[in-house]
Amino acid sequence: VQLVESGGGLVQAGGSLRLSCAASGRTFSSYAMGWFRQAPGKEREVVAAISWSGGSTYYADSVKGRFTISRDNAKNTVYPQMNSLQPQHTAVYYCAAAGASVADPPYFHSYEYDYWGQGTPVTVSS
């Protein structure tokens, strides 16, 4: 599975962005998908995850109520909608795919993920 993120860029504080992660391959629907971010000088951290069917979603405490993750298995794409962005959310955002047979909800551990995208940078200005 190859993953390509898009939608990152510069946004003012309080603004919103909708990222996309397009996956190649015919087995996209068998993978749980996650989004992670890595800010400069910090470790990578989970943001949100979604089950293979899209029926279950999971969010880090830091983004609950502001981020929404969804997926369209017909389009092999997963989307995080990020609202009320603040400068501390500046980071490179990565999507990742976890084999549903080996990963467990809430899919928050990076070691559960088999495939990673190259990341898309998000910069939030004050």
C-alpha cells in the first residue's frame, strides 16, 4: 500500500484544514487508518484513527472536539478535518495504514502501522 498525503499548508490561528490521504492498492478497506503528527523537536504522536469500515473513530485527547476523521473506501481515501487550529498544532502530519488483523483499537501505537506516507506540513500562524 502506498500512501500520499495532501492538503497541508499555511493557515491562521483559528482556521481549519482538511487533509487527505490517498492509498493505492486494492486492499485499502482491510486497513485501519491513522493520522500522526510530528512537531519540530518533538516525538511523533497520534492524532486520530479510524477502523477499516469507518464505523469507529478514535481521537487523542488533545484533538477531541476539534478534529474529525473519516474515510471513503470507494475512493481509497481518508480525511481528517481539523478545526480551531492553533500555532502549537504546527507539524508534519502523516497518515498510516495498519493491518486490521494485527492491530487493536484505538490503533494509537505507531508500531501497529505497516505503511506510512511521506507527510504533509501544516503551519499555523498566530
